[in-house]
Amino acid sequence: MKRLIILSILWGALLHAELLNDSTIPNLSFKILDGGEVSLDELLKDGPILIDFWATWCAPCKKAMIHLERFQQKYSKDGFNVLAVSTDSPKSLSKVKSYIRSKKYSFIVALDPNQQIAQKLNATLLPTSLLINQNKEIVWFHQGYIPGDEVEIEKQILAVLDYKKAKVKSE
């Protein structure tokens, strides 16, 4: 079991390195919880976005989401948004809506029941978070969640927001 976990972590690290080497991602389309669709370009028009892949059965994902909601509330005025992408199977999709409603999360929730988008973005472990700037570049990639990771997540959000502010000032 330990070997499998280590191999999975190493595989994720290799995919992460490959993903960051080609860090610009295409304009993806996300099916959102309310039945509509939203594109990555639409989400990025106001500022950077943190895409977080999660599932209702994933306890670390649920712990991380508490902090993602805080970041959504705290930095949305700066154009920052969180997109939480559920990788729940088609059989458990009904749990997603009730879970999000019960927690009163305000960030956008998308559905990826066949993990097509997760595969494109190398989200092999849950949760997987990608911070994307307005140039559609992945500026930070993180897999897993343990208490304390929220400090690094916020540090990365602030760094990309500072970059956005510096860019606006120079224009």
C-alpha cells in the first residue's frame, strides 16, 4: 500500500512538472451545478481563478473547501474566483447539490462526472488545486490537503493578485 501511495505521489509530481512546462491551458467549458455552462475565458475575465477538483466522499476535500469559501469571500472584490469541480460519479451527483446547499458555499461549482476535465488538467489525486492567472497560465499546482495547506494557498492567491495589480498599474 505504501508503495502505491509513493508511486502515485511520484506520478503526480511528474505530471505536475509536465503540466507546468506547458502551463497555458486551453479554453475549457464547465457544466455548472445549476445546469448552465461557463468557459474558462469567462471565468478569467475579471481576474485569476483557483480550480479545485473534489468529491463528496473526500474528507480532505471538504476540509479544504471551508478555506476556499473564505478565500472566495475575501478576494472576490479583487476579481479572484474559486471554481470547485466535483468529480463525483454520475450515480452520486445528487449528493453534490445537497452538500453545497447545506454548506451555503458561494463559489461556482462545476460537474465532471467522467473526469474528462480532471484528466486534461492532471488532477489525479483529490483534492487537486490549480491557480490560473488571466493569461491562462497555471501558476501554482497542488495535490492533497492537510491542515495548514491553506496558508500556502492564500500566499499563492496573494502572489497572483499582486501580479495582477502590478500589471494594471503598468498599463
